[in-house]
Amino acid sequence: MLRFHDLKVDVVEKVNDNIRNHISRTILGTPGGLLYRLVDSVNKLDKIKRLIFMTLSKGTRLLGTVGFVYRLVRNGGETCNGYYIRYFSIFAPLRLKQYKSRKERKKPQRKAKEANLLKHSFIKDKVLDFFDNMPKLNKTVEEKKLKTLSYAYIEKKNLRSIDFSSIMGYETIREFITIEFSRFFPKKSKQVERVKSEEKKEILEKLNDFYENHTLFYTDNIFYKDQYFVLKKNGEIVAGVQANCVEWEVLEMPGKNGELIMRVVPKIPLISRLFQPHNFRFAAFEGIWYKKDHEKYLPALFEATCAMLNMNVGLVWFDTESPVLQDINKVGGLGLLNKVMAPHPAAIRVRFFDFSEEEKREFSKKPSYISAFDMT
């Protein structure tokens, strides 16, 4: 795509070893906030149907990646092309080498020279040109007939990523939060089981109806690893959830008590079952469905699902105005973590193509669907 002296920007559609190594070493989060590494993120690369990477290299060294995951997303009654941005990691190898705990950092680390590479006008203009013409990535005749949007999830305190996305034309349309579910000793239930093959079509129909008024909804990752669980009453499915097994390495937590939590909690009997920073394992929930007025069964479904996956914690992400979030909060019974963890809203940033101003406003009024697969 571009070569400037020893700098090179490429657009590739095949994941290579350099990209895998770069992503596996990436530290996510915001300095002074939560910093963590996705231990098993590389394993998901081959599960994504269509993934395009923009890479930045200096000589033979890979300095950064931006991934664009293509999918069809539903926005209310309309379907459009969606490009979800993930694996946005600039100079992550350098950041990993320089990482120090809050206690070791007496002064802010001086930015590496490479951190200013994207500020070079020639490179920035070329990258911006790619973002401006994203609809050209649409391949089929059917895709070319649909509107296109691109979106990303960014922590509100991550000013560097917010600024970069603003330069590329993205705007905040919604906010979302993380909800924690926990049990010290989760119990299985005879009413909860993995969905049967013959029931999957029914589940997809239920989900499409359930999230009809949401934006950015898609079902590509439902049934991932055959881990959609349902709760039945008298043989009828009344609630369901997709649960992915995830492992994070938590390097730093925010706030005055962050360092204390990192050091003390893993040593406390019982509570340590919920949080081990260097091996934080949890079930990532999405695709939650329940029959009308049956939301009261969700805690039992979550608990049995955690028990079947040998997990003590479940995480799920919701638009702050999601009706599903409202029902879950009304039911309660989410466990200790949900009581002690303060919510930290993050931004849903979108760039629209071929949308009128009225269509953008209508889009922004609807709650967005957040996929756990995308968050992990």
C-alpha cells in the first residue's frame, strides 16, 4: 500500500506469524487504568470468517496492526456491511518491553520515537485514504448494494485511541459497560444443557426477534465451540446464553485500591476463587435470550453454565440503555463481583458511509448489541 524510506504500510488478508506474535504480546487498556493481555486471543484468529489487516513495519520489524473484521450487521430492520476494528495495536512489542508496575513507575515513560511515526503527514494521509474508501472492500454484488459502516469499542480514558479514531472520521454514538456475574461454588442444574443441533435454528430465530430493535447485531459467533446453553421448563426453552471460555493476564488495575487488589485478593481464601490476576479465567456471555417475563431464570442459567465450564466468573457487556441490562439489574443475584466493581462506561465509535444525517440520528437512538467474542 505504501513505502516511505524504511517504513512500509501493507494491507493483507492472510494472518502470518509476525501478526500472530504481535497480537499475542499486545497489552490492552489505558495507562493508569486497567492493563491486561488477552492470553488466548490468537486462537480466535482462524475462527474469524473475513479479516483484513493493515500493518505498519519498519524494516523487518512489525510495529503495528489494525484489523477489520467484516460481517453483516442488523440495525433495526436494516442490514448493512459492518467492519469491526480490533487488534488495533501500535508498537505493542516495544510497550511490552517497557511495561512496569505502578510502583516501579516513578515518572511517566518517555514516548518512543516510533510513537510519532503515524504523525508523518504522508503516512497519515495514506492511512486516512484507506479509511475514507472502506466501502471498496465490499466484494459481492449484494454487498455493494448495502450501506457500510465501521465501528470500534474504545475506553473513554484512552485518549490516544479516541484521537486516532476522530482523525479517521469516527464518532461516539453510544456507551456500554461490563457486568460481572460470580459464584464461589457454582452448581449445575438438570434444567440447563447445551443446545441440541435440532434446536439451533429455533435459537437463531429467537435471537433475531429479541434484538430486532438493536444496532450492530449479528450471530456469527453464536454456537462458537458448541457452547450455547439453554434452560428448559417442562421441556420448553425459556432462556439461553452463549458462553466462551476466556483467559486474561491482568497487569494493572485502576484506582487507589488497584495495587492492593492485585497483591492481596489472590491470597484471600474463597475470594481468590474469583480473581487471580495472572490467570483470570471467566465465561464471556453473549446472545442472551429469555422468554417474556422469564428473566428471573437468568442467574440460574449463568450459574449452571459457569459450573459446566468450570468457571467462577462470567462477564457480559451491555449498552447502557439496553432493555436486557435493565431486566438483569431488576432481577439481581449477580454475586459479589458485581457489588464491588464500579462500572466504567466505554464508547461505541462509528463511522458511517452512505447514511443520511436522519439515518445516523435514528441509528444512535437504538441500543447496540455488544458481542463477547469481540471484547475478548
